[in-house]
Amino acid sequence: MRRLNISDMDVTSEAFFRFSREIPGGVLCPNLEQLDWEIAIARTPPFFHIFLSPNLKRFRFCTYFVPEQPPQVAIELISRLPSSLEHFLLRCNQSNRDGEPLKDTISSLVLRCGSLRSFGCRPPLSETALRHLMQLPNLRSWVVFHEPPRTFSLSTFPPLEELHLEHAALPWFHLLVAHGEERHRNRPAPPPAIMNTDVKETLKVLTLPKGTTVDSVLLSSMSSFRNLVSVHVKNYDCPSNCLFNLTDNDVENFAATLPSLVDLRLGRVHQSAICRTTVSSLLSLSTHCLGLTSLEIHFGTYRIIRDMKLLLNKWSGRGKPRCKLRSLSVGSLLLPRASNDECETLAMGFADIFPCLRDFVNHINVYTWKGVERRLRHRLTHGS
């Protein structure tokens, strides 16, 4: 067995006890390489060692221990992971009071693991462990939960391909943007012996946390990561003071700068139909990002029928290839009441922007969107 997913809530203490007694050599799966474990610390018997294969490469650990109880099992388990580990992810509801033992244990793990390729943990690392992590040449994916230490200066950075920022970690993004600009402006090229990788060239996947303001400054910063394939801003519920503040020109420039985008999610659309982006933004993304398969972006619908007619009546990039997006996320975005002819205009316009579009997802305004959706599918099936 190479991979195992386990939840201790599904395994009785008796079963753990039987496993631990009957296993020769003390390891259940000596060739195990990947272990995904959801564990309730408060009631887990200490038989975890039977799953700790010396060949373990990937370890994902989700804990639900009671914050008042010291996570002794978690500490013991992590301390016994092999130094050859390549992938580590820990999610837990660790409290500040109990955080230090876990912080020390995970920091020690990082310091003895030189082959980490992906890493993420909610408890913070010591500054020494953080600096060690930043110097690992094979690190490709990092899930970050905390802001950089105040005394932290970024001298080297691994060639990350994925960066997922959670909670208070957004300052890391600004640090990377500023660091890259400083390095290109002021610093001579380092000697070959020093790791010299530019994360702006290697980064492909970027996730930004809830509460991130989506404006032209943010898009300009993201555009400096020239090979981005996936961008996700986790604004699932737009507040009354909307965090989306873009224009059609902002989106046009962004799409032209990052043509490799496949997955773009800039926050779930809210019911308010008043925003400065229109369906023209959708067309910009379709003509510039031909590989786009997932899209979530705000666009105004207050005058959408007028906007769509204008788009259809002008050149609108006809003759240019379009992306093959099949589903457009519209969240709780409202469409105005529309006649049959107006629904046909909307369907014609969406089909011009996204020739392969079949449906609108995540919507609550079922009847209006469904009317346009039926016409889109009819066009796909029977032609214009």
C-alpha cells in the first residue's frame, strides 16, 4: 500500500490495539508513502506509530483537539516523522496557550527536513525554521497562515510554483512584490553558488485570503508574476462595502499581461448590479486568455441588455479566437426582467463572448439566468 486516508473517528480503540499487537516490525504499511489523517486528539489512542512508514513522503494532518488540552499526541507524532518527508500540511484549531510546544516541534521538523517540496501549518514557525524553509531549493508549494516576522528580511526565496495565503498572511504577497522590484533595480546578479531564482517567473498558482481588496493596484502586483495560471481571491461573501473595485480597462490590461490564465476567481459576485466592470471585461478575458476554463468575476447587470447590444453592434474583436469556458460563475448576481427578445440578445451576446458556454453556476436568480441558459444550449445543439 502506497497511500492511506484515515479518520480516527471511524476506527475504534480496540482496532488500534489489535493492529499494534499483530503487526510484525511495528509498522502496518512499511511501503506507505502518503498518509492523510483526520484525528481527534482528545480521544486518540497512542498507536499512531503503526502508520509511520520510514518511506513516508507526504503527510497531511487535520486535528480537532480541544484547545484546553495539550496536543501531546500531535507533538509525538510530528516529532517521529522521517527527515526524508517531502510534503507536510497541518491544519488544527491550535490555541495561543498551547501553541508553543507544537511550534517548537514543527520548527524542529522543518530544520531536519531538507527535501520539502510543499509545506503548510497553522502554528507559526520559529524565525530560524522560517529562514531554513525559505532556503530550501526544492520547495514548490507553501500554505501560509501568518504574516512575516517584523525582523524578517527576504534575502533568498525558493522557486515556488504555488503560494496560498490564509488569514493574516497577505503581507507576504506585498513583500514578494517589493522584493522582486528591489532586486531587479538595485542588486547585481549573485554568484552561481547562491540560489538565484525569481518567484515572479516560477509562480503559477496564487491564492489570496478573504478580505483582500480587488483593485487596480492588486492586479498590477499580480501581473508581475508573469506565468500565473490560477488566481483565487477567497472573497466568498461580498460585504456591503464591496471589495471589488475594477474597471473594464483594468481587466483588459490584466488579461493581456497574463494570457496563460486558466482559473481566475476574483471573488463571488453579489446581488448588487452596480459595479464598473461590464460584459466587456468578459470579452477581454475570453480573447486574451484562451485556456480559461474557470471564471468568477464581478460585472454589472443594471444595464446589461444595453451593454450586450453595444458589444454585438461593434467589432468586439470578431475574428479573434475565444476561450472554451463552459460554465460562468454568477453567484447571487441579479439580472433585470427581460422579454423573450432581450433574453435572446443576452444569449447571443454570451455565445459571442464564450462560444462553448453552456450554463451559469452558483446562481440564485434561477428563472432569469435559466431562460438565457436554455437559449445558449439550444445554440450549441442546433447552431445560431
